[in-house]
Amino acid sequence: MKKIDMLTPIGILIGISMVVFGVISSGGMSGFLAFIHVPSILIVLGGVFGTLCVSFPLKQLKNMGRVGKQAFQSKEINVEEIVGTFVHLSEKARREGLLSLEAELEQIDDSFVKKGILLAIDGVEPEMIRELLEAEIAAVEERHARGRSMFEKAGDYAPAWGMIGTLVGLVLMLKSLNTPSSLGPNMAIALLTTFYGALLSNLFFQPIAAKLAGKTEHELFVKEVIIEGVIGLQAGQNSRFVQAKLKVFAPVEKRKLEEKREHVREA
């Protein structure tokens, strides 16, 4: 079940708050209003959107919102629960055979786990199971990388468009040196586009890309754990051996805690 990943919006709000605090504490509310300049915003956002349209096909761009939404969601994938599931399945498989696991599939939500168990039930060779499941992992990694690349590119383009806006503002300013009233607006374009480009890149686009990369890395790690569990099932390994093999994938802190509990039970 997906939950809201509160760290993403909190981090963005903290970054914006620090900028706002710095501006207001130095120049008051009038100083803050000086940082709101619609032409500069449009130059950066419009420029980034335009270069994304050139860089990516429409079908991929339509998914940008859905991909970005993943950075604000948290899907709990508990390695310990996966270990427990495979220990239970291995015990049942050794008692009643692999075919008995078909009844357990209805209680499993993860489609990757189901696919692996079905392959094991069908008697597919371990090497072939690993090859098929790793091919699916590679496809997931490639799909996630394509989605993430839109935010990575936007993070690269935003500062560049900020500099383009700065050049536009400087040219306009130099052409209107004899008109003092136009120097202020043109100087605003020159400076604020760089500000907006850097802010969007470093507080929004690049951090979201990094968050998505971390989520992908964790998801692929969990899938590797599942593969090892499926191979253990297919080989008919003892549940204790399956547990010992899969426990090495658990976080170090939780492994140490579990070892302490086992020592207490033995004592």
C-alpha cells in the first residue's frame, strides 16, 4: 500500500522557507515581492518545457507527472516480511510439494513473487528462472531510468535557461541605458532568471530525480531477494537454510537485533 512520502514535500518546503526567510529578513516584504517576476519565471519554465519537448517523445512526456508523483509516495517493501513469506512457503513445499503452493498465491499481492513461484511450480530450471526474472528486473530498471531522465534533463536545462534569461535582460538593459525607467525591469530579468533556474534545478528537478533513483535501487534490491527465495523454493531447500540465506539481505541493524533476540531465547 502506497503512502505519502512526507520527506519530499517537507524538504521542498524547508528549502523554499529558507530562501523566503533570507529575503524577508534582509529586505522585508518589499524585498520578497521584488523576487516575484513573471517574465523571468516564464522564460525559465517555458524554456525548460520547450527543450523537454525537443528531447523526449510526447508519449514519454505525458507520463512526467505520473513519474514525478512517485517521489511523493512511499510504498512499504519490507524485506523481513518477504523473508518470512519464503520461509513459510519453503516449509509447506517440503511437507506437501511445490504444487501445494498454488493455494498460497491468492494471498500474495506482489506480481513478481507470484511469477517466480509459478515458474518454480511449473518445474522450470533454476538457471532459466533466474534468467527470466533478471530480464524483468532489467526491463523495470530501464523503464524507471527513462522516466527519471526527464527530471535529470530538466535539472540540467533550468540553469541554462536562467543564463539565457540573464543574457536577454543584459541586452535589453544595455540598449536602454538612456531610459532610466526601464533599467530596473531589465535588470530584474537579467538576475532573477538565473535565480529561478538554479532554484528549480537544485530544489525540485534534481532532488526528485535523486529520490526516484533511490526508490528504483531499493525496488531492484528487493527483487533480487525474491529471486533468491524462488530459487530456494525450486531447489527444495530447508526453511532454516532459506531463512539464513535471505537474512543477509536485511539491514545490518535489524540483523543484529534479531541475533540478540536469538541469544536471549537460547539463554
